[in-house]
Amino acid sequence: MTDDHTHVQEFFGARAAGWDTRFPDDGPAYAAAVAEMGLRPGDAVLDAGCGTGRALPALRGAVGTAGYVIGADLTPEMLAAAVRAGRHREAQLLLADVARLPVLTGSLDAVFAAGLIAHLPQPEDGARELARAVKPGGLLALFHPIGRAALAARQGRRLTDDDLRGEGPLRTLLAASGWRMTSYTDEPDRFLALAVRDDQGS
């Protein structure tokens, strides 16, 4: 395990028990983002960096009982919180690094990733691994329940031109990783970028 992984686990592990109570009003934003993905009954979808599993009920609702939902996270305490919240009933939970997913190539129809990209030690490698797991034409949704400016203010930092989630840098990152960005929304109350897996792969 790298130092970056250890840092992520320590950061989120210490906050897992109270995570949902810190952000009690995010549910509708998660549900709306999942709705915009246009998932179909029977689809296979991964929540990459699922945390406490707040997106899992909406993902299960979108793909139905015939679909397959996986929630993967690097932090055991986050997955334990998902189980306590009963969200393990909506998905198979995996303790896994999303940059090394234990899934077959091209086995997924879509990936949902809330707040993930900024926590990846090597974002391009992580996005490329997500592309590997998704079939050509499959979808990636990068989401956050608040926009970039609001998040920066919450974290006590200023946005810069090279901010990873800025439209230009993110489009470049995704293009280098096997994705084509199809829409980009950055509003005070949400961030959502949608991308399609290129037929040619990464």
C-alpha cells in the first residue's frame, strides 16, 4: 500500500462514523445525478469510491433487480458505515482500490464516482482503470454534491486554473484515459461531468 493510500484511509477512516450526519441533505443531489446517467434496467454499474454508499439506493433503483451494483472503496470504516446504514442490501460491497479493480475488462455499463478524482494519487491512471472496466460506449459520471467554488471555500483554498475538476483540465485528463466528456456542469449546489468510454479504448 502506498503512502497516498494510507493517507486516504486515515483521512476517511477517522470521519466514517459521522460522515452521513455531517452531510444529511445530500441524498436528493445524489439521486438527481444518478437519474441524469440514464441507466437502464439490467445494467451493471460501479460506485467507485462509494464511501458510506449514499448513491447505492439510487443506483439500485435505476438498474432494478435484474441489474448489478458494486460499491468499491479503499477504506474499511466507510464500508462498515454503509453496512450499518443498510446500504449493503443494494449492492455488493468491495474493499478495493479503484485504480486496481477486481472486475473483468468491459464488464460494466457505467461508473458513478462522487468526489473521487481529487483523491486518486494518479488521476489519469485511475480514470484509465475505470475505462478498462467499462464496455465501449459505457458511461462515467463524476459528481460532487456542491460545486468547485463552494468546495474550495469549505476547504479553505482558492480555485486555480489548473484545478483538476476545471472543465479544461478534466476534459484533457479524461481524453488521455479513454473517455470523451459529453457534458459539464459546475454550479454552487452540484458538480457533474459525464463522459463516454471511447470505442477505441485508452
